[in-house]
Amino acid sequence: QVQLVESGGGLVQAGDSLRLSCAASTRTVGTYAVAWFRQAPGKEREFVGGISRNGGGTSYADSVKGRFTISRDNAKNTVDLQMNNLKPEDTAVYSCAASRLLIAGVPSYALHYSYWGQGTQVTVSS
């Protein structure tokens, strides 16, 4: 069983930066693909981006490409989401998730993820 805890959310203005962190309870997460999803009020959960099992590959949604960066530190059991040039439409609850799928890439569907954090709120004012 893997427990994930997100931190770093908050209220910022458009154009600001924010860094979210996902801390895992076990080093096993180093062998899992980890992704960030977000869900805004009244909208479906959407894939933001993720990093592959071996950390060699990343994948991002078109809406955040060039602004968001995902990195992992296996020694600390953390996966971070650096968000730059934030926009009001980035406002959502952000959750990290870990996938046990034994693939080289990054799954983008929520159903492929077995472990989820509780989420952290990010609010971007205009």
C-alpha cells in the first residue's frame, strides 16, 4: 500500500508560480509512474502531466505544456510539479497518483492509477 500526500497549494495571482509536492510513504513509489491530475468545480478530472517509472520520460497536457514541469527525487520519495505563469483556468484541486502499470511511458487515464493523494487546492486570481 502506498500513501500519497500533496502539499504546496494556495492562492496566487495570474502569472505567479507555485510548486506542488507529492510525498510517498514508501520507496516503492520510485518504481511507479506518478502523475498529477486536477479537477475544477463542475468539470471532470483531467490529466496534467506525469513522469515515467524510471524517471526518464515525462508527458504533459497541451494546456500546461511549456509552463509546468514534473520532476522526481527517489531519494526523498517525492514528485514535484513546478507551475509557472499560472492562469485563472488552472484553478482546481490537484492530486497526485501512482500507477503500478509496468510500461515505459506515462499513463494518462485515471483508471490506470492505483494510489491517490487527497489533493491540494490551487486558486489563481485574475
